[in-house]
Amino acid sequence: MSNKTRIAVAGAGYIGQAHVGVALNSPSCALSAIVDPSPAAVAVAAKAGVPLYKTLEELLATNRPDGLILATPNQLHVPQALQCIAAGLPILLEKPIATTVAQGEQLVKVVAETGARVLIGHHRAHSPIMAKAKEVVDSGKLGQLVAVMGSATFFKPDRYYAEAPWRREVGAGPILMNMIHEVHNLRMLCGDIVAVQAFSSNTTRGFPVEDTVAINLRFASGVLGAFLLSDTAACPRSWEQTSQENKAYSSYDDEDCYVITGTNGSLSVPTMRLKTYPRPEDRSWWKEFEVGVVGMVRDDPLKHQLEHFGAVVRGEAQPLVSARDGLLNLRITEAIAQAANTGQVIELRSD
């Protein structure tokens, strides 16, 4: 451990345990401790072979790490992040950055004023698939970007709601719980989102919160987007069911969840099927595309995220997903919910 960057994990729930597993196998980082007051955390820490602390104060006073992963409940994100910043401790803060935009703005202000090293845990930003897709877009092979079509359609079983009834209520739902992942991916590929429009429905489940949403997006570049989101659609066109990055989900390698199209071609993600005109000066819907598949590697983005966080802790890299990025993702997600509730087009600031 002496040659490795010492990383502690606060929060021993589902995502916290995923971080623990990755840290235990990291070539450059070592898991130094777990912080969680729950009785269930005792077994998690024992299995990992590291000390368990009930509070951040106890950790910082007893066994200060080089960096900390905050995988605690959402409502604790901002107060605990501020506590770590005040202590000069670099953090990987799980998404969402905050429970409200106002809280997120407060945190971003403090990060800017202090120069704190804060990485926001939008783990798909570290996906090799997304890196390759961005490379293709940036290369100009597609020509000038015109549009993006996306989907996150999947079926959550009834027990998902029976186990946690709060998921049926306003404040939950797929917009606020799932769409924030998609927002960051779309921003990576097409740039800043400046306006949103949405229709939502709860017809299938009948819960107070939406189950299906049709979303329109306008990007600063002029690109337009259409996105379909549903947690009651028995359709595997979601990142989890196509990327093969999380083995907990069944996967279908003939399905895509994004299609990015430009004036010279299109890229489907994550199959990475590429269709381009061989002679851009002779483009036409009567002409055949040159068809191929872009070579890429499938690997666990959480693993890449931890290695990047280690580099951020050591001062070797700037956060790939900054606090400002996390705030913009939250702001856009909230705007989609507002657009669905009001029927209005919601314009967005990019500051």
C-alpha cells in the first residue's frame, strides 16, 4: 500500500460496494477504509479487510486517506463534500452533485474559490466506448453534426417499487433517477444543451410520477436531439442493456441506444456501426453508404474512473467531469422535468 494512492469509500451501499471492489483490484490505488454507520457495513469492511469508521470526522482524525469517494445518500452529497473540501481532501463525489440546483451552485462556487480537487462520478464519461464515439465525432468523419437520436427504454419490475415505495412519488421517476446519465453522454457527443421540451405520461403504471417521457433537445451548436425514456417499456435500447459494461444486466449486441448523424454519415452507439458516403461531393439518398464498424474496447468504466481519480488526487490530471459539469447535468435534468410538467420550452444557461 505504501506505493499506492490511499482511497477511502464513504457509503457501503450498492454503488459504494462497486467502488470498493474496483479499489481492491486497482494497480495504482489501495482501499484504506470504509465509512458508514450502518450495521450492514461491518461485514462489507471485514470482507474487504479494511477498518470501518462511522463518521468522516472519525476517519479524518484517525486514518486520513489521500482521497475519498463519497457514495453516500444524495442529500448528504453537498454537506459532506464541503466538509472534505474544508479539510483539503480530494473527493470523487457520486452523481448527482446535489439534490437541487441551488445546492449544486453553492458547491461549484466553493470549488472555484478554493481550487479543490473534485471529480463528479458520472462514470460513463470514463467508458472506452464513449471515448471512441467522441473520437469519431471529433474527427469530422460524420461531417457537420445535424442530429442525435437516443433512447433509454427498459422495464423495471414491480418489486423495484414495492421495495421502495418512494420511487413511485414525485421526486423520483426516470427523469430524475435515470436521465442524468444520458444527459452527460449527450453533452460529451454533441456539446452544451441550451433548450429542452418534453411530454411525459404515467398511463402505464398510474403512479404520481412519470413512467415514459419523449424529450426534444437543442444544442448550442444547432444540433437537435430526440430522446425516448421509459422504465416500463420492454425494450433493450438502453445503455445498460447494450454496452455490456455492467454484467448485472442482460445484453444485446445488435441494439443501439444512440445514433449520431452528420452531413456525411452516422454512427450508432454502442455497436459502433459507421455509415458514411465515400465521396462527400456526391452525397445523395440514392447513393450507397460505405459501411463499417469502428474498433473499440469494452471495459468497466468504474475501473477507469478510479485510475483517473488517483491521478487527480496526485495532481497529475484535472477532473474529466468537473463540479461545473455535474451542475450542468443536474440543471438540464431538472429542466426536462419542468418542461414535462409545464408543457413549455425551457431555455438553459450554460454558466
